[in-house]
Amino acid sequence: MTQRDNEYEQKQRKKIIHIKRSHLFILLGLSIILTAILAVTLTLGIQHWRSGLDKEQRYSFSKVEKVYQTLNNDYYKKEQSDKLAQAAIDGMIKELKDPYSEYMSKDDTQSFNEDVSGDFVGIGAEMQKKNNQIQVTSPMKDSPAEKAGIKPKDTVTKVNGKSVKGKPLESVVKEVRGKKGTYVTLTIKRGEHEQELKIKRDKIHVKSVEYQKHDHIAVLKINKFQNNTSTELKSAILKAHNEGIRRIVIDLRNNPGGLLDEAVKMANLFIDKNHTVVKLKKGQHTEEVKTHNDALAQAKDMKVSILVNEGSASASEVFTGAMKDYNKAKVFGSKTFGKGIVQTTQEFKDGSLLKFTNMKWLTPNDHYIHGKGIEPDTKISTPRYQTLSVIPSDKTFKVTNKSKHVKTMKIGLTALGYKVNNESTTYDQSLESSVKKFQQNENLKVTGEFDKETNDKFTQSLVDKANKQDTVLNDLLKKLK
């Protein structure tokens, strides 16, 4: 390399160094700005990703936020922020037009969780409102109520010294329940005698499976699908097997459903491992929910009948559909409700909860029963009086009135043994005469008008008749003999 070359190279180095020094602060400034832009963009991107909303959804929801902010800040009178938020949530739920989707407050969420778990804290006494009185239907076995001496048909007049007169049943039940280990004082009237009972609250488990033996047949009544229902059913099957019974009736009438996984576990008692119990479908995606265990050996020995009606819904239909598709049971009764959709829940930090429909379900053989129900193999009709709609209690009916509820009165009174000439919707002299006889027999004021007191007694009489005379179950037992 020549001397001239060295001089040229040195000049170039000085030039480069000179350029870097002169632009150093500009480059640093640009770097900081670009880093900030990148950080903001990345942060917004993560927020948008976490929100789960696309660009159009974010734009739509930004209007909701803007309206909320405007009303909060500029409305002419002060409104509570939480009530505005609640109204927005209620509006979104209402727009779904889905009776199975709902938003629950913290208190409602607690009741919901107790319902699906079957566990609550209280005294263990089932109550009903009868003739405007709070009456104990029955104390649960080994419950604090039973140990305290509460008997069926006891009337509760006070809770913690305060009268329950005129209070709704739900309100009284809420007062009786409380924290585990605390006490509640009930004033109980039995006949003419009144006494106070101080009862310690405890954790109560409501059994979802009831066992009854009818000669060589075991009837297993399942009230709802809650935590451990499958375990309770397994115990009932083992009990029947140990007693030498090889025929069981699984009674799902008026069972509204409950936990889907319990329906799958129940089916697994009869259906072998790796078999599909239900197919869950959302859009184009289908998930098959399969059995995880071998079927119960004792269940394989059983001849199974399932009894359903129009009140058997949701998880009841999942179980029935699977058992029917695999020919594990014969289905009796009347067509089921037809609820072929599934709900899930999302609980929030404040204890509130959103329950919403997120998919539909199909039986193993791809039957979609929503709005259709499951047809029984053998139909056993429910007595007409057990399918009657409720008559409004805030209205009094009398001669010359015309209403669909008048026909309900006529069918119900006929079932109770009172003579009615026809089933028209006109409140005629024949109906008035029957109402008077009913009022007289039930120690009511005899007016011939179908008022609130008459309505309450009428409804209770039909319920009592249904409980005492289960004609559908009796018909099934005759068929199985």
C-alpha cells in the first residue's frame, strides 16, 4: 500500500467518525421513538388478542364504552355506575332470546353452585307453603332438624323470633339457612302446642337418587344430575344386586337435567370403555365425549327400563339417548322435553356468574333432539290432571267467565272426584256447583267462585293425588312383571 493510499484511508476514517458523532443524538432519539411505538403497538396487540375480539367487534364495543362513559359523566343526574353496567349486561343477555342464558348476582351464583353440588348449609328440613302457612314436608334423615325433633306437618310460625306470616317460602328458607356452626331458632306449632327449637346449622347433602323396592323390581328415582349422582346411582345398583334384584327402573320423570359429566359417568355404568356417550358440536367442530372406564359388572346383569315424561330434559335426555342408541335400556313413558343444547359458565372476581349456551349436542347415533324430544319405545300416558297448566292466583273466576283456565278447573275437579258436565271454557252452573262442593269439603268459604284460596287448595289436592297414586309407574311395573 502506498503513502497516498494511507493518507486517503485516514481521511475516510475521520469522515466516518465525524458523521457518527454528528448524528448520534438524532439516531438515539429515533431509536427511542421507534421502541416506544413498537411497545405501544405490541401492548395494544396483546390487549386485542386477550380480548378475543376482532377489529369489527372492537369497534362495536367501543360504542358501548363511549355510551357508558358519556352517561356516567354527562347525564343530568347521577346514576350508579354498577347499575348502568348491569343494564348493559342484561340487554345483551335479552338480545340472545335464549331462556338458558343468564347473568347471576353473587347471591344467585351461590344458590346456583349449591344446586349443582347438592350441598348447602342449613338444618335439613324440606318446607312448603300450604294454606298460607310454612309447613315442614319432612326432615332429612340424620339432619339437625330431625335430631332437634322436627316432625312432618309441623308449622313454622317464627324464625329467630320474627313472624313468617305473609312471607314468601324462598325468603323463609333463606333466613333458616346460614353459616355452618351458627344457630337458628324456629318457633314450631304442632296441633295446638307451640314451642321454640334452637338448631345448629350444618352442611347438608341432598341425595339425588332415591331407592324403592317393588317386589322383584328396584325403582331408582333420579331427581337431578348434580355432583356425585353417578356415585349414588352406582351404590343403588349394587344394593339392588345384593338383594337379588335383576330388574331396575331408572325414573327420570320431571328431571330437568344438570351436570353433563354426571350423565356421561352414569352412562358409563352400563356402556363399556371408549364408547361415545354424546357428541358436542360447535360450528363445524365436533367433539365426541367417550366413556373412560369399564362398565359396572353388576349393571351388566340388570335389565334396565327408563321412565321419562315431558319434564325430562337436558342431561336426562343425554343419558336416555345414549342408553337407547346402545340398546342398553327400554324407554317408557311420554316424549321428553327436547333440550339439545349445552350451557357453560364463567365466574367473575366479584362472585357473579354468566351462564350461556355454547354448543349443541347429539346422541351417539347423531340424533339431534332439540325441540323434538326422545320418543319412548312404549308409551304410557301421563294422567291429564298431571299435565295441567297453572291457574293464575291473582284472578277470581265466576259464572259466565270464559277462559282456557276454566277448562283446567273442570279437568282437575273431575280427577278429584267431582262431577262436571263438560270441558268447555265457560264457567257454567255445573262448574259453580262443583266448586261449592269442593270448598265445603275443604273447609273453605263457600262462594262458588274460584278465588285464590280455592286455587291454592285445588293445586295442592292435585299434587297430593299425584304423589299417592302414581298410575304411570304402576302401569310400568305391571308391564315388567
